[in-house]
Amino acid sequence: MRTSTQANPFDEERSEQFGNRLVDTLNQMGIALMLSVGHRTGLLEVMAGLPPSTSEGIARAAGCDERYVREWLACLATADVLDYAPGSQMFNLPQEHAVWFARDGVQHPSRDIFEPDELAETFASLMEVQPHVVNCFQHGGGVPYAAYGRFHELMTHNRQAHFDAVLLDSVLPLVPGWGKRMDDGVQVADFGCGSGHVLSLLAQAFPQSSFTGYDISPVDIDRAQADASRRGLVNVRFRQANVGGLVAEGIYDVALALDVIHDLAQPAAGLGAIARSLKPGGILLMMEFAASSSLANNLDHPLAPWLYAQSVMYCMTVSLSQGGAGLGCMWGKEQALAMLAEAGFVDVEVKHTEASPYSDYFVARISPGK
């Protein structure tokens, strides 16, 4: 753990090691950019289905320009993403690597909340707003939600793929008896529902229950409603609303807030509104990144640098753009528990599932006698 702040004599070896890390960071940024290109052009998907091939064969199969493909292949071969045979000048995406980029079919069981190639594209999309974030460093304020078009598309896809894989089989069982209650028929709300994919999955699985999704984005609400209509779902509806300002008293049996509270301008008000919307004995399932509120406890977190960076580039600044609290996605379990208690939730449990190793699931109840 790296906690020392003492002034020490200059350590030449430590300086050299850090310089090597910077070289590695530069290489990783190059890899990230090329994985993003590979995702957007379809090259990774094409290579997953090809035998070892030359740059000409790969370019032809992907419908891409050979010269660009050749340089792209060279980058990923030097990064050990691809295998390269100098004698035949053939490239191959080994199956052990290909499973991490799969769209359909078999995927690596350790994958959690991101697609590796889309994570690279996420890096590229966030670089588009970097000048605006730098301006915030100098003048304060934040970057508004509307500035993140491509980033939102990627997050929507990741969210859908993740919950397709884990929602019914791994997440719902974290709350004993939920499946039975939804089979019998309950009122369910998803706060910060985005494009509504989670509710559509639930509405299909539990036709006796009724589902309502709330989101601040009118574009997402329109998409959610259109998707539900295409699926022929009559037990789900969507409403545009600011969660913090929502007025709904004692309506819902079950509430969901999945990877959303830390993005709100007024998260405390949002949790309070969710608590008031629940019937006595109602339950909230809140998902957030598994982290501590203390930086010292996150120094060895395997994704901490990326998550803090994402917080700076999106989560925190979007909230601050609205004059909000700017919690950031690493606000942590301790602060989350304190805010849930302040909002009126009791008997809060923090649960985990192997299908989502980087997520904390907070199961919070409203007192039956509220």
C-alpha cells in the first residue's frame, strides 16, 4: 500500500521504475485506441472467425483498406493481442483472447461490467470531451450530460449486455423471495432507468407485475417506450423526471437504482424521494461500484485508476454541471450506507455476486411501520 508522504532522498531506481511505467502507459493508450478502432470497424469480430491470415485476407474479409489494416495489425501484434508468424506474415486472434471480445455466444466468465474493446472505445470517447473537462479544472463547473453522445451509446450497450447475462439468474436472487413476489404481482420502479432495458427484461419475465421507469433524459425515455412497444409489453411505462424532485408517496413495493445515485445532482434528495415512493416494508436494490469512501482503502483496488478517471471525466463533472454534489463513482460503501440511513432506510445489507465482482448491491428496506 502506497501511503507515505515523507520527504526522502532522491531514489534513482524508483525514478527509473516510474519512467518505465510511463512508457507502459503510453503503450497501453495506443492499444486502447487500436482496440477501439477494431471494435468500430468490426475487425476484431472478423478475426475471431478467421484462421491465421495475411493482412490482405483480413482486410478483404472485413471490407477495410489493407494499408490501414496492416498498421493496425502491427500495433496489436507487438502488444501480444494478436499472434504473428514472421515467415508466413500471418496474424491470428487466439481463442483465449477472442472470448474477451465476443458479442454473442461464449464469453469469458470473469467479465463483469465492461466489454474490453468497448472499454477502449470508451477511453476514446472520453478524450473527445477532455478540453471541456480541462476548462472545468481551471474555472470550475462541469460538463453537461448532453456532451456525451457516444459515451452514452457505449454505456447503454454495456448495461444491456451485462444485465442480459446476470439480472434474472444472479442479481434478483440477492433479495430472497423477490421472484415469488413479482410472480404474484407487485409495483416496481426503476429510478434512472436509461433506455429501459432492465424493466423490459423484468416485464417480460413477470407479466403479473407492473413496472415504471424514471429518467431525466427525454431521449432515453422515448427509446425505452419505443422498445417496450416493439416488444408488446403492456405492463411497463416510462416517465421523464428528475429523481431528486420526484413526488410519489407510498406507491411501489420494489425500487431499483442501478449505477445511478452517484451521478445525480442531488443524491441525498434522490434517495429520500425513492424512500418516500416505497410502501411500508418496501425494498430498494441499489447497485454501485464496489469501493471504499476512503482513498487509503482503494490504493490496491484493481480498477481504481480507471474508475477515478471515469469519475473525473464523466460522473463527477455531469453532477457538478447541474450545481450538484459531484459524488463521483468512487463515493464508496461507507458514504452510501450513511446516506441510505439518513434517507430512512433500515436493515441495509451489502451483497455480492460472482457474476458482478466489481459491484456492491445494497438491499435496503423501509420500516413496515413507517
